[in-house]
Amino acid sequence: MDSDIQERMFTLITKLSWTSRERYRRGLEAFIRDCSTSEFDVIEHILTNLRYCTSVDLEDAAEKAGAIITKAWHLDPDDTMIVGLSEPNKTCGSTAYVRAIELQLPRCWDKSINTNFVSAFRHRDGQKNLILIDDFIGTGEKLNKKIESLRNNPKTQSYTIHAISFAGMSFGIDFLSNKLSGRLHSELKLERAISNEDPIERGLHLIEQMESLEKDIFTKPGAYTFGYKKSETAFYLEATNIPNNNFPILWWDKYSDETPRETLFPRR
Amino acid sequence: MRHLEKPYFPDASNLENYEEVVLKVAKRRILKILFKASAPVPLAHLLEQARVSICSAAAVYAELSTGGKIVRTDAGFLLTEEGRRWALRNRKKIFMQQLAMTYKAKSSSFSKNTSVDHLKTLPKQYTLSRFDT
């Protein structure tokens, strides 16, 4: 074990209180074992810039989302459906956020709230507005597919669609916001964690080090290089499944030779 | 606490309690080593001697350095005079508090003789004695 990296990791943990929790020990120790001194530069950068959120952040965001629904968009529970993006028989991060928003809205909204996307449309009579809720927007692909399917379906094409997410990548949010004529709210808007780094020489150094680290987990670059479709996300909401837009060094659980790898955050 | 490998890691409902206990033990062990030391203790030695993780050690350092009880120099960690006095004053609370926790076992490897579906105390080797050595 490189004592210089160990010292640097120690300093980093003292600065980032969330990293000092025992649950992250194995993931952080794996970084110490696997990184060279220069590769550790990018680990320091990612962990320092990682947006670590807790249930308190989720509650605060839900409070704002509730106010946007009722006061900014002036939506009425009698003709509005709030719909999470979870699929039947699957767990989904959106469910917790839908629930948090539900608790911030008056009780008259209770009947308008659905966590499951498909079953939501069984009782759609008289509805005009639709609010799609997700915990995280990466590239915007998933939400865009839902929007397209709703617009192409004669039964749902008359809805005015709105969207709310807890966090998202700025490029994904901008893409969807255009599609929805601005009817989208995201509490957190995140930028790419490395590419936007200034000065450019520093950014190039970090890219080089990340490529080097990813060689340990991928035999060749693929869909998850630098996160799904190179999203370069550095975000985690405590106790949830980490989005695949995050750098895979944070969640990919195998080395390139298929041996198991300790990860900082869980993803299934 | 030394090698609480995955089978011994508590489930989500007890994780915070577990982390609190781990931190208290780490604080106790680190203070004990630094109290005895006459020269700065390098990080690697501190982790090895105290048998604590880098996460716990950093959390303990962050807490105690804020109050000026520990300093970190190029040579290692040192308990300040104020830190020594504080440790002596609070010795009962720091060193003699019985720390114990229970959690629901996640793995059958937890114990060969008991059912995993019941609340268990930690196996003896993972409990913390009155005088943690």
C-alpha cells in the first residue's frame, strides 16, 4: 500500500464528512489499493466534487416541488395526475421522491398520485395535466421515451406534460426542458465532472487518469465509459441505487478479469 | 471491530448504530495509543496498532483536531497537552463505557449453531470488552 496515497486519502476523508462513515470503508480502501499516485488525482477530484445527498435534501427538494406544482404551475388535483416512473414489479428511485412530494402536498392530492407508470393510466378520466416524477435525469433518454409514448398514444396525447426530478445532468435537463416547453423542474442541475474542468490542461490530465483507472475494470471502452453515454456524473443520493451515469469506478463491481471489486456505492 | 467482513455487516436498520459504536471504539483506541506515545505516530502505524479503518481514524482526527486535542505533523499524530488533560478528565467516559450492539444477522456464516432470523449479539470476538485492549 502506497503510504502517500494513504495520507492523501486520510486528508480527503477529514474534509468530506460523508466518507468517514464505516459503510464506505471498503470502497475507499479499494481506491488506495488500486490507484497509482497520479491516478489518485482523479479520485480526489471526483470525490471532492461528488454531490452527496441525504434524505434531508430529498425532503427539502420535495417541499419546493410541491410549491412549484401548486403555486408556479397552478395545477389542480382534480385534473392532474402525478406519476412516478417505476415499472411493474420493479423497485425504482422515483418512488421515494414521489412519496416525499406527496407528503408536501395537501391531502386533496392523494388520489392523483401514482408511483407506477403503467397502472397510473387505468383511471385517467377527465385528466388534463400530467406530472412525471423521477429521482434523477441523466441523458434524458428514459424520460423522453415515456414522453414520446404518451404523445404517440391517442388516449394520452392530449395531456399537458410536466416533469420534476430531484437531480439531473444539465444536458439531459436542457434536452427535456425543450421538449416540454420549459415545464420541467430539477432541484439539482449537475455539470460533467471532468470535461468542464478549468484550466483545460487539468481537465486533460484528469481524463487521462480516469481512462487509466477504467482499464482496470473494462477490457475496452464501452457504453459505461465515464458513465452511461459519457455523462461524467458525480452524484449519490444516500441509500439508493447509484445512477449508471456516474463514473463506473464508483459502482462497477468487477475488474476486467471478472474478479469481484469492492465498490464505493451500490448498484443493481 | 478489526475484521467485520461483509457477513458481519449489519443491515440498513442497524447501520447507523453500528457506525456510531465503531467510531467510539476507534476514538478509544486511538487515544490510548497516542496517550502512551512519546513521539508522533505515523498514520500507517496508528491504523495498524489501533486496528481501525482509515475512515474511522479520519473521523476521530477531524473531531479531536477541531478541539485542539490532536495535531498532525509530517512525522505523524500527537496528542497535545490539552488533549492529554482532556483524556484524563474524561477517562471513564472514553475508556470504560461498555459498548455493545445487536443486529440481525444477514448471513448463515454468522453462526453455525443459531438461526439467522433472530436478533443476535455480536460474536464474542467482535464485542467490546469493558477495557478494550
